[in-house]
Amino acid sequence: MVINDNTMTSLELDFSDSILLSGTSFADLFSQIELPNQAGAIDYNSPLFWWGERAEMPNWRNLTFDGGWDSSGNGRPLGWTLDPTFGAGASRESTDVVWGDAFRVTADGVAAPAA
């Protein structure tokens, strides 16, 4: 399908049940998972093999900060809860980073260290 304008913002498509049922089923693909970081991959006689998998810790929320930040401006990544005692030194760092955003923990060097 080609849309020959650059102003259209929505499109409604309607497929009949017979067209959908005659198509290719991709239901088996919904059970696939994304591989975590790997050291390498190689093929051997058609299948692929991966090695050097990084340890997976699945219960973290927004560990890479790709999930966004709290809009209140308190330096909290979405899904995180700031500690009421030690969370005062937390902030969002968006300038002194290589890519994206980072989580900055600032301590004064005198009081208890920020954890």
C-alpha cells in the first residue's frame, strides 16, 4: 500500500474473517523471548549457538533508564522508589553522559554516604 501524501495522520483498515483465516498464522512466534546480551554467536550446520550470556536478573524495573523518568523532576526513573533517608542525593543526569540519561548519586563527603 502506498499513501501518496504526507498529511494523513490515521488510517482505518478492515479485513474480513475469511482473509484473516486464510493468512499465515504467527501464533507460535508469541512464545519467543529476547536473548540477553551475549559474548558471541556462531552457526553450525544451520542452527545458531550463543555463548557468554550475561547473568539475567529479571525483577529490575527500568534498569537501563529507557522506560522514562518521573515528570515531577525529583530525579526518579519510572518504576523506582526513592529512599526517604538516602534518596536526597539522587538526580537525573542528561549532560555528562555518553548516551541517553544516567542516574547521579551525589554525596557531600561529610555526612553518611549516599547508598
